[in-house]
Amino acid sequence: MTNSNVRILVVDDEPPIRKLLRVGLASQGYAISEAPSAKVAIDLMQQEKPDLVLLDLGLPGMGGHDLLRRWRDEGVDVPVVILSSRTDEAGIVSALELGADDYVTKPFGMNELVARIRVALRHKFQQQGEKPVFQSGDLSVDLVKRIVKVEDREVKLSPKEYDILRILVQHAGKVLTHHFILKQIWDDSTDVQYLRVYVRQLRQKIEKTPDQPRYITTETGVGYRLRVE
């Protein structure tokens, strides 16, 4: 699917932001629809069925969180990238837990936003099923044989370390919250510090410079992201 076949719904109450996104994304070939409120966004979702939504959390009336919750409760599975000017990490985490696919904080660069859009769309349009081998730079992960290599050197991981890496690979490029990863591997009662210990151990094994990770990056206060190169 080419960009010209992709329609993006921009939901933001600030006209300058909508204009910036309309001009910037149209230059990338995307078709753009605009909604200054949740009410208009609900109508456009039904009428146009966009391929992706850029959603501001600070909408008047029905806020971005409530709109996202409504869509997910109704079974609307369109990818949603949050646009947030908020400095509190809790608002971003809450949106991701409600089903948002990613986020950028205002002010943002157009290149960063387009990269987030491409990742979200790739997850939507890819065929069902995992690719047997994930490759990013010198890192390769064989999801069938459970073999992890860095520069063709096999790396031995513990079961929990591999489970964390597998989940990151399955959602490569997307930010995953601490809660999401904990729920997938342990349970909701597990302390996030437990996850940090395992991620630190995993970085020691796959990163050349664990303190400046190339692959598993930290989204401060939110979670982790596996970079795709």
C-alpha cells in the first residue's frame, strides 16, 4: 500500500497544529482528514474509516483518553498515535494501556512523527504471523529455533530474558509499557524493578555498550522500545 492510499485522521483542537500536520503529511503523500473535537472525530471515523489516527490527548469536551476508550470498546482497531503536550508520563502510559500504538510529544519533528506512523501502519498491514527471523543491524532473532545472534555470534539467554526479547521483537519499533511486558511474562503484581533487572541483563548480552543501548531503548517512565534499523 502506497502513502497515497493511506488516510490519516488528525484529531486536534489547535488549528496551527492541524495545518502543520496537513501540510507535512500531505507532502509525504498521505490523505488527511481533520477533526477539531471528539464529536467530529467520531463522525469521520464512521464515514471515512481512516487507516490511522493522530490523536491529541488534550481535547475539549470529551478528552483524548475517553475517545480512545470509546473506540476500543466499540472494536475500532485502527492504529492510534498519540500527540501529547503533557509532561506527565502517566497520561501517555494510560493512553498506551487503553490501546494507543505509539506517541510523540509536542513539539515534535516531522521526521520522527512519520517514522512512528510507518511503524504503526506496518503492524496493521503486515500479514498475520511472525517472520521466522528478525534482523536489526547486527542483531538477529530466530523466533522458530529460539536462536539469538549478535554479529553471527550466538548469545545464550535465560528463558525470561528470551521472553522479554521475543515480545519486543513481536512489536519491533513500538513502545511497550512496563505493565504490558510484565503482564505478558509474569503478572500484574510483579514489581517493575524486576523487569528492569532482566532488561539490564539482556542488554549486557546483546549490546556493545549496555549503558548506551543501540537496540533496546528506554522510554523514560513509560517502558521500552526495540529499535528497527
